[in-house]
Amino acid sequence: MPARVYECDKSEVEELKKLLAYDPYLDSNFIPPEVKVDKNNITAEQKKEIEERDKKIAEAHKALETSPKGKYIFSRQECDLRDGAAFGLNDKVSYLYLNATDDFLNGAEERFKTEFKTIKRASKDEEEKVIAAIKEEQERANTGFGSIFGN
């Protein structure tokens, strides 16, 4: 999968963090909570509640299938948001490393354009530096785990 790097002004970092952590399929405001019942003794009223919940879930899933919020769920992708200083780059911005399919990345860029004012693709040099730093860190972590498990 390809990786891309985006830069974002620090004024929008908190909002970007919320976007990166959000999964609409886990949002109880969107997906209703489970109906608590004794499975051996379900009343007609409880059965109706369950059917209504199932209907709401089906409607929510259908809405998510056509919505950018349902198609482009960042919490299910490999991403890393860090201050520019962590990479020896511009300390006035944060960099978002995103490793996903091309379809996801293209949709994510469209979503960034509509939801953020300052986020943009990093320059080629910045992108290469961030990707190299992330990959190096991942390799060090893998080596560390290998030594723990005797590999």
C-alpha cells in the first residue's frame, strides 16, 4: 500500500486528531446501543425494541455506505500524526503519515479539502523524510520484538 504525508497547521491539529480517532460504526449516537434482554425470556415489547434497533442499524449502515464519513474511516488505517519538530522539519506544522490504498488516499484528500483549511500534501522532500523516519522506527520496533521472542 502506498503512503502519503500531509502537513497541517497546529491550529487544526485537535480537530484532525478527532477525525483520525473517529469510527462511525462505534458511535452510539449513530448506531443505537444493544437492547438488554434475557435471551430465554424475551417479551413482545423487547422483541419489538430489538426489531426497531435492527432497522435503525440497517438504515445507519446504508447511510454510511454512501457517506465520506463511512467510506473513509481513518481509525482503521495506518496513520501517525506528529509535530514537525519530531522529524527535524517545520515546527509550526504537524505531519500526518497515512498508509492506505490509493482509493482511500484519494477520498481522504477530498475529505481534507472540505473539512480543513490548512491541510495539504507535504512536499516530496518532507514526505520522503517522514516516511523514512516512520519506517525506521517500525523496523526498530520489529527488531525489539524479535529479540524479546528470540528471533
